[in-house]
Amino acid sequence: MVRLVTLSRDVSPPPTRRNQIASDESSSKEEDVLQHGEPTLAAIEAGEAHIRDHLSYFLRRLSKVSRPVIDAPRLALSEFSELYRRSEHKNGRHFVVHQHDHPISGVHYDLRLQFSSTSTISFAIPYGLPGNPNSMRPNRMAIETRVHNLWNNLIESASYATGSLLIWDTGEYEILPRYNKKAQKMTDDEESSQDDVEMHGMRTQSELLVEAFQSRHIRLRLHGTRLPPGYTVALRLPSHNDRTAQPSKPKRKRRRTNVPLKLKKHPPSDSESESSDKTSVPNIDQDEAKDVAAASDGEEDTAIRVNNAYPGAFNTIGSIHQRYWFLALDRPNSGFVKAHTGRWVGDWDAFYVYGRDHERSLITARLAEDVMADDGIDAFVGRKMWRPIVE
């Protein structure tokens, strides 16, 4: 005798469509949170699932997708793990540079700097870090985004909503003292400057980062694997870009769907000009800048917008969303001197940031398209017309 499907469930009380929809939604949510018995990355990032050992979780993920060693900068998983473990405390000084191909903002690079045991400040850099001391376009724009969890420094992932994310470089940072050139002409000020340098050496790097960030001027040396030895940049927040209030909620939300987006094309901005500590104001394409900053917006709740921090991270440093900083290669501190020809010469050759089709992950040797494929993202349509700065 064949048992009817309608008799395989309770008939009292009769089921309702609302209950069936709720059951389906609950089942779908469980699938979103758990996959193969382990929390999904999306659930962890959204705070819907919690794990104790983020490092082990991400090491398992990265080891499964790692490509064979090729002729490209590479950091072994064991070294990657040790680097992160050294930073799991309040005085840690971990940094990461992520290559991020976002569906709205397009290709840009996220610089994240640890300032506490749990959290990092984050800057979106549209064209990546500068690597040519004699470039005609030496400056970059660095846009403050959300304060992230420290464990976000371990992520490589892809989705239709956020695009691809891979680790371009990672390591430890160092904050260099800021010298006052005018004060060095006077004996008393020289002594005061020397005292400042000595006091500088007595504080931890994370304390120095907080202090430099709040003074709106950061002289930052990055000890990475892909970046050359002694690589140093200067970040400065001009007074006309400074503010202390978080931006209000956008009146019009950007449309986000789980299908590839057809995006409006923007030409690259010619925003860079010759720079020093007195950086001139670049001609910034405001629409482009807003698109880059939008990479961290998403469908965020009020707490994230008000605090400018994702769940689990704490904005004790005072980061303000979407402030525009200026970033430039610090040529003297990077080991360059100006020759009689007028060109800068040093111990390492110029490098260029070529974007998603050329640069592989430092950890897994994957291209952005590999990250997409590994996470099941196909037919992704990103923003076009991005080009590297090579002049």
C-alpha cells in the first residue's frame, strides 16, 4: 500500500502557509550559517556565528585552496600563522594589504593596521600603495572605512555582493617619529625634539599608531614580504577633510543583489600631484571617492554606522568613516636620496601595482578570478576601466 504524502505529517492543527514560510526561512538561515558542519564565512563576518580560534579556521580554508609555489612573492602558511600569533595581544602591530575587487567601487587596496588586541583601522586606497620614487603621480588618496576585527586580516573570500578579496601583503608595521624641520634650527627645540624621539622609543608601536592617527599625521613603515625593505609612507589628514562626526545614513541606498551588476563606467582619476609633508590638494573625482568608500557600507545596521565598527571590533581610536587622507611614498625614509640629475635613487627598484588580473595572493598564489571560482562565484561583472599608475 502506498502511503500518501499528505499523511506523513500531522493534520491537527492544520498547517498554515505562514508556518511553512517560517520553516523554510529557518532552514535556509541554518544553511547560510552552517556548511559542511562548520560556520560559513558570511555568518562569521555578520556576527551570526562565533568561533574561538579564527586562525585555525582560516588556515584550514586557505590550505584547501592554496596553489603550488610559483615565481611570485609568497609567505608560507606556517609563517603566516606565526606572524598572526605574535600579534594576538594589545601591543600587536599586525598589518595587511588586501586587494579588493568590489562590484561598485572596483579594484582598490585595503590597508588595515592593528591598534588593539581586537581591532584594526582601515583605509581604502584606490590605486594601491605607491612604489615609484620618480613617479609623475606620486600621491594616493586613502579613505577611512570601518574599523575591522583583527581576524579580518586573515580573510580571502569572494561573493556577488562584496567581490573578491585576497591578501596582497602582510607583516608588521613600525611608526617613525615626526620631525619638525623648523624646530631643528633652534638649540632648545633640538633638545626638545631629541626628548620626543627618546619618548617615542619607550612606547609600543600600537600606542604610537593611536597617537599618530589622532594627530592626523602618520609616518608608517611596513615590514612585509612583497613590499621592499624599509618601505615607508606618510599619511596626512588635511584640516579641510577633518571632522569628528560620523556621516549620516545615506538617503538613497545603493542597490545590492546576488546577481552580477551592470555598472556605470568612470575614467580613472588624475588625482595625484607632487607631494611632501605639505601635500597639495588633488583633483579628486568625488563620485569615484564615494564609490570606493561604499565598499564598506553594505546593508549595515545603525550600531555599525554610529560606531564605525563591525560587530566584535571597537573603535577606541576614534576613526571617522569616509575621511579622505593623503598618502605618499616617504622617499628619504625608504632609503632614497636625490641625485645631481634630480632623480631619486635608492637600494630597491621601483614597483607597480597592476591589479586583479596580474597579482597573486601572497598566501595562496591565487588570482582574483581563482578566489571567485573557489567560492562558487561565476559571471561576476566588476567595474571596468581601472588601470595601474605606471607613469
